[in-house]
Amino acid sequence: SQTIHQWPATLVQPVGSPLSLECTVEGTSNPNLYWYRQAAGRGLQLLFYSVGIGQISSEVPQNLSASRPQDRQFILSSKKLLLSDSGFYLCASQRINYGYTFGSGTRLTVV
Amino acid sequence: GQQLNQSPQSMFIQEGEDVSMNCTSSSIFNTWLWYKQEPGEGPVLLIALYKAGELTSNGRLTAQFGITRKDSFLNISASIPSDVGIYFCAGRIRNTGNQFYFGTGTSLTVIP
């Protein structure tokens, strides 16, 4: 079975500072990878997804970017954080024809 | 993106009561998933459904793949305090690849 490692678990960053959240996957190869943001403990907003190394699709225009430098590594970044970037960020991995396995999330607070 | 209408948005129930929630869409799905998210954690898969009419149980949880392929239902029997969390449905639309679309979630509070 897949295991998703996400870190850090919590992060407090000042406005205008850079961001790097990392997600790594164990137990599978060539997964589809996803970054979601969840505001106020409610719905999941899809930010980015990747079907392979270097392949990134963005769902919504925003202040964030994603990269997939290795098959099982997915990184969410920002050059300058905004207050509106605060939220709970979830990484998910999907094997073909299976559902998603989620990481434990990163709580980002921009102050 | 696709709209999955999940209802109710929130529920406050007494311990021991049964719970019902559902997801509907205008699209036809070939897979339905139900997830539970506890506070501060990522969602965890509860039940997966792959065929219209399929009824699958996981302990006190039972989920059904609607026969129209446009909806799914989750029932929790005899609720207990640890059932608290947000429940999400997720569906994969027929003939559109592997991406799943998530409902907006049902927040469940169980009062002891």
C-alpha cells in the first residue's frame, strides 16, 4: 500500500516570504500526484496535479507553483506568500484505476 | 470543474442515531469513493464502489452506488463520538480518465 509523507505538519510564515512544501510517496511507482488546499476545514480545492516527472497541470491561477523533480516527489512552492495562501495543504497520490491516498497535511498560516 | 452536490452540509446528531448523507451529480460515474477526514488529518478512504447498484459495508458504514450512476449514499448506523469528522464523496466520471472529483463534504458532530 502507498504511504504519503508530507512535511512540515505546521508552518507559520510572514507575508512576502517564500514557501516550499514537500511530499514524497512510498509503495508505488509512477503515481498521479495532487496538491489540494482546504480552507476552514471544508471542501478540497485542487491546485495542481502531475501524471509524471516534470509534468504539472494547474487548475486555478494563483500565487503558487508545483514541481515534480522525481517520480515520487511533489513540491509546492511560492516566491512570495500572501495572507490568502493560508490554509491546510494536502498531497495525494493515485495509482492508476485506484482512488487517492492522502498525506496528513500541512497547516500553513501566513501572518 | 465538475460539480458534486453533497448533502447535508452539516449534521448534529445524538450518539446512537443513524446518519445518512448523499452525493449527486448530472454526470455519469464509474467509481464512487467515500472518505472520512478527522480534524487536522488527511482524508482516509472508507469505502470504494465500482458498479451501479453496488452496496458495500465497512463495519457500521454502508455505501451504495446509485442505479442511475449519478449518485451515491453513505449511511452510518448507531453513531458513536469517534464518528465525528468531515465525510467526502469522490467520483470518477465515465470515460474521462483517472481524475476524481470531490464533494464539498458533510461535517458530522455526534453529541454524547
